[in-house]
Amino acid sequence: AAGLASAGKAQMIIGIGGVKTLSIARAVALVAPSDLRADDYIDGIQPDKPPLPFLSVPSACRDPFMFKDSIMLTDGRNRSCSLMSTAGVYPKAVFIDPETAVTIPSATFTFSIMDTLMYSIEGYMSEKSNFLSENLFLKAISAVVTSERRLDENLTDREAFIKAARAGLVTAMGLSMAGPGLGAALSMIISAGYRVPRVLVSAVILPIVLEYGLKVCPEKIARLAPILNESTEGLPAVDAAARVIETIRHRIGLKRVQMRLSEFGIGLDDLSGIASAVRKFDFITQLPAPVSTDDLITMLRKTL
């Protein structure tokens, strides 16, 4: 793609698609003027010319890296995943149209909503999160729950798509100030290494994220109760958080997700490599509490 853009003297790059596609398009905008390939960029060779203007059109109404100076790239040579710096280069414009999501199969869109929820919860739990970003994440979580409820009642409910688009945008705004977490890292690594759509991995991994939150920051999770219309008055923080998590699992349909990592060709022997690969992502240092490789393997065992 970078070669085509360079040879064709492209004046602008427009990315239309999911998170992976938008990351590739943004990388092309960065490297094409310098006659570099994406592989060169992954190998650390920096562009020596200004990037092309980049316009982003998220087809599923969300891109968690929209306002971050980093993108997710898969190295086609070894199927590893890297989070690459864009050196402060952002999209010149982002076009979010809920109508683009109407053409996406309902099951796929539901998984996309779960992906947004995972990123918003992880951002909310991040050590870097502040007052402003926390409020953005709370709004995103509320919008996700509302969207899923409306889609349960009517798969063509336009308001549900608008809510989902709003959740994706607000989550991206929050992540400009905070970092994602374990779920984001795991979904990137597994998607790249095992050629599985990332949103499917996120749906399988989300229970791990919720259980981790219950263990390390129950007070924060418990504060989600009001936006879920869940009464937790008088309950200890851990019990309140457990009730919140159960409500989330029920409302967004996690109980209907029957997939396991084993269905993606992942076995017990693969878990150590996956858990070790998580360490290369800098944002892991922003977790509310550290997680050892052994702890992560134990978590992943539950999803096999």
C-alpha cells in the first residue's frame, strides 16, 4: 500500500475500515512520502519527509487510537504485533457516521461494542486516568450499555448505532489521556499471531478484564453502579463491584459468548508466549496493579 501511494504521488490517504485497517492507512500516510515500507517503519527506520494528510473513516464507529500518537501494526514476517509511535501525527479529520455500521452483520457489531466497552473500562481503571478522562469513560460505558439494550430489542434501531458511535468517540477521547490495559494488549497479540478478528478476541478476554478490576480496584468498579441503575447502597466495595460486573455481563450479552481461546487454535503451551509478549507494550506499566506473567497465564487458562 505504501508503495502504491508513493508511486502514484498520492496527495492524501483516506482510511476506511476497522482499527487494523485505519492503523495501516495511517502508517502509509507516514511512510509513503519517504519511499519507505511498513516493514521499514516497524524495523525502526524513521520517515525523513513530512507525512501525507490522513483522513479516518471508522466503519464500526470506533478507533481507540484516534487521538493517540500511536498505531497498532502487525509484522507480516513473523505475525508479531507492535504499538508504533506516530511522532505526534494525527488524522486531519475523522468522519464518524453511524449509518456505516448498519451494513455490518449484527453479531460483528455486537462484538465491536464489547471491544469499545473493554477499552473504556481499561481506560477508566488506568493509573493515568484523571477526572476528565474518568468522566468520559463513564459516559462511554453508559452509552455502550444503552446501545446493547436497544439492539437486543431491535437490531435496526438507529439510536443504538448513534449511541455506539458516541461511545467509541468518547472512549477515544478518554484514551488520549489514559492508557488501555491487559485486554487491549492480549487482543492485539492474539489477533496478530493467530489471524483472528480482534473484536472476537476482545469478547473472550473481557471477563478477564472485569475479574482483574474486581480484584485490584473494586471501589472504582463499584462507582459504575449508578450508570447501570444498580442499587449497591450499604454493600462493601467488593460486593458492590461484583454486582456491577454481573450486571455488565448480563446486559451486554457476555453470557451468550460461548467462544474460547482454544477455538482460535490456542493451547496451554501457547499461553506462556502470549503472556510474555504483553510486556513489550509500554501502557502495561499504567495498570492499577502489576500483573506477573504467571498471574496472566492463570487468567488465560480460564478462557481455554
